[in-house]
Amino acid sequence: MIPSSKELAAMFNVARSTVTLVLQKLVAEGYLEGKRGIGTFIKHENFIPIGDRMAPLVGLLAGDGKYFYYPHQVWAVMASCGMELTAQGYNVRPLTLTGMTEEDIFQEISLQYLDGLAWFDSSPRRSAIIHRLKNSGLKFVVQMSSRMDETCHNIDSFSFDFYSAGLELGRILLSEERRHLFFIFENSLTSSILEGIRRIYDDAGSFLRVNSFDWSEADVFTRIEAMLADSPPDSLYVHGGHLEVVAEICRRRKINAESCLMIAEAHVAKKDFHGYLLDIPFEQLGRKMATHLSGMFNQSDLSPVGKTSLPVKISYI
């Protein structure tokens, strides 16, 4: 957005009517465009034409557009989606947003000149914005970071089936007669895993003691180490890149794979890891999102996919 006509008049020491005439000429020549009630903007020009057409511009948005860096579970999906879209001839643009309110976020996305949007690591609380953007004509796919609710109807969303993975882990733990689980860490992404584990024990009428932790809690690793020393578990799940820190604590406390069943995610496990791994198909999910978004542009009668959950494979090493 450029300065207002009043600001430009003061800046160049000319009459405001002169500025208005110049701005009108620049709009007529295609250099600027006005947005009623908002201001005047440099006019967007798409990038490289593909053959005789201009390729659609697709935005890639992570969270609320304010990540200082992209964690692996976001970057892997986002990168594979972007690579697939560019391979299919689309122009792709990562988005960074500054707005805090829902209206600010909606307006910022609306002013990005986008034809489509892939929104990663979103949540049901953004369903109102998603519906508004879809109703404005934007082609749209979403990766949800947590379980969807009734507000997310008619949204083409993609996620991982962590609940089924939790059921499988619950059967493993129950079959090995595990009775005490440290779950590090519980959040919107991992809560479905813990829910699945607990369901297996509840259905079997068996008790599982669970200590779950929140990574944002002050001195959480000190607390974990103290509890490991006081009441060591017979099974332990670690989420994401926290594995190495927890593994070092276990080494200090002489807790190993023989005394405690270790569960982690495959993308962070080192060669010396022994236990069960969750293989989360990040790249596959990103490609599926890109393929469906591409289908929206190429098939006017494309049926919505609704909710798509990819299975999470579990293996032992």
C-alpha cells in the first residue's frame, strides 16, 4: 500500500488535487489499483506465463503466518506441497502475516492476490476465516494440527491418523504388560495418540498410570528427571525433537531400552535408538494437498474430499 494522497501531497509539497490526478493516471495505466475503504496499492503482476496463460498464484501459510522458524513437522509438509505445486506449473508464495485479530488475518490474506491457498498447521478455531476465504472464491486446502469439530464442515482438510496409531501402541503396551507411561509431551498434535492408548486399556479393564507433560511448563525437564529418579516408568513416549534431551536424561538415570520401552517419531530417531517408531508421512500429505488443490483449478466439478487422514505406521528397531 502506498501513502495516502494527503501524505503524498505533503511529501512532495504539491496540491492534493495534483496527487489525485497522478494517482488516477497510474491506476488507468495499470501501475496502481485502489481498494475501496482501504487504500491504494501497487498492482500485482503474476510471474512467468506458462504457454499462453498466466499460472495461478498459490500461497503457503503456516499457522497464523508468524513462525520465526518452521519446525520439522510443518516444514516437511509445506515444502513437499510447494515442490509438487511448482512441478505442476503453479506460482508459489510463502506468506508471512502480522495481524492479530481474525479480521486482520482475513484482510491480509485477501490482499495477497492469491488464486489458491494451502494452510498448514491450522486449527478449528480458524474455521470462520477459512469459510470466509472459500466463499470469496479462493481455492483452499488445509492441514489441521488438531482434531476437527463441527465448525469445520465443508472444509477440505488433511491430517494424520494419530488416534489409530495410539490404538496400535496401546495394544503393544498392553500385550507387554506395561503399567506406567511417561508421555512427553502432550499437545494438540499428540493428544489423539494418548487417547488411543488409554482407550485400549479402558476397553480391557486394565489400569495404565500416565504422567503427561507440557513442554511450555517452567523447568519441565528438571521435573521429568526428578520423576524418572523417583518413579521410573516402564514405557516412555517422546514427541519430536525433544527426544535427544530426554534420552540424555535417561542415560544419566541409567534408564535404557531393556528396562523402559521407548517410543519416538522416526524423523528424529538416531541410529542408537531402540524401541517403537512412528513414521509420520509428512511428504505424502503435502503432495496430496497439492494434488487436490491442483484438481480444484483443473476440474470445475471436482468433488470435495472432506476430511482425509493418512495412517501413521509403527515399526520396531
